[in-house]
Amino acid sequence: MIKSMTGYGRSEVADHMYRVSVEIKSVNNRYLDIGLRMPRQLNPLEAQIRAVLKEYMKRGKVDVYISYEDLTESNRTVQYNSRIAGEYIRHLKEMEEEFGIKNDISAFQLSRYPDVFTMEEESPDETQIWERLETVLRSAAEQFLQARIREGAFLRDDLLSKLDEMLENVEFIEKKSPVVVENYRRRLADKVRELLEDRAVEDSRIVQEVTIYADKVCLDEELVRLRSHILATRDALGTDEGVGRKLDFIAQEMNRESNTILSKSDDKEITDRAIELKTTVEKVREQIQNIE
């Protein structure tokens, strides 16, 4: 099954101890480009996070937003700096002696001086954080993947419908092309006989002119290649692998063949069908840009 490059997934787990949420969304991109937005405490886990995400996606501009909150605050501790406190006391005594003022500083007052007490965070347990995060990350990634698969199914049905239209036009041109050459041969013979009136007309000369004309407007090679590209696209749409780049290349080839058919056309009906072909190919190319 094919997958769209557009997707969205979100998952969250929360209890009285911690809250973790992961949100993933993506748009079209030629390559896989993962942008992570997460707290600094998760930076050591970036490689593991990216490795998991790559299991669920191959192409696209993917934005991932991760939130992690430790509600217990068990990793925060109060630190007492006795050296700083001693420096304050020493300088306060110097002020008392120098200016003859009363030094009635209390422990409570001293505790409020800068850097006597500081709040510090202990290094988080990466293993424990990863155990919590991985479950939520995979849940969001799975939702994201399913959204891409659902969108991919719509893309596949639409592309198959357009490929059927293209095949119908190819078959019409294939049947019409020999008739165009025959009509030209008949018109040429009639015109020559009209100009020469009763004089004999060499059939070999007419055959030569018709052959030159047929070579000029012959669409056999282009039609064979175009049919081959259409069938190759249909086959690729039935695979489970990422085929976006392959289909993009095939679409360029289909566009080239449809342009050549249009430029060679010397018949109104074939020209009309060739224009329809080119229009449909452009629509196919636009849709293929959405496939992973």
C-alpha cells in the first residue's frame, strides 16, 4: 500500500508522577527531514528518538513536538553553601567593627542572601525517562502512520482512475493513427490526379510521399513507451515500499511522451486526445508529489 507524506499523530500519558506527550505532523518533502522540539533534558535521547521515528517514515518534512514533565520534583534538591555563608558573616563583622554598628544578623536573614541556598536538579535517569517516552513516541508514530496510510489509499484510487483515463486516450490514438495516414494517402492521390488530370500517376511516387508523411507523424514508439509507463505506475501503486521517488521519475517520462505525441499530431481528434493526456499527466504528477 502506498502512503501519503501528509500525516498527523498525537499521544499523551499522564499520572500523578509525570506527564509525557508527543505530537507528530508532516508535509511533502523530497527527503526525510525530522525536526525535533523537546526539553533540553531529553537531548541525550535524540539519537534513540530519531531511530524510532525512522521505523515509521521514509520521506517528508516531519515536525515532532515532545513534552516531558516530572510532577514529583524528586530530582530537585536544596544545596547549602557554607563557604558563601561564612563570607557573608566575616564581612558583616568587619562592617560592625569599622562603622560601630550592631551586627544582629539571624540565620533566617542569612539564608535569604544570594547563593547561600540554591535549588539544583539532579541528573535525570535516562533509562527511566526513555521507558516512559518510548511508549508514547511509538503510539503517536503509529497514529501518524495510519493517517498516512488512509490518505495514501485515497491517493491510490485517484491515481488509478487517472491512469485509466490515460489508457483510454492511448488506445484511441493507437486506433486513429493508421486511419490518419490512410486518409492522407487518399487525399494526396486525389489531389495529384486532379492536378495532372488525365495523365498517368506513378503510384511509387505517392507511396514515397505517404511514407515520408507516415514517418513524420508516426506515434508508435511514444505510445508504446507511454503505455509501458502507465502500467509500471499501476504496478508500483500495488507495492508496500516507498515508491514516491520512482513514480516521480516515471511521471516525468510520461510528460515527455505526451508532449512528443502532441507535437507530432496532425489530426484534430488526436490533438484533442493528446491535450487530454498532457492535462491528466500533470494531475498525476501533482498527486505523486504527495506520495512517500
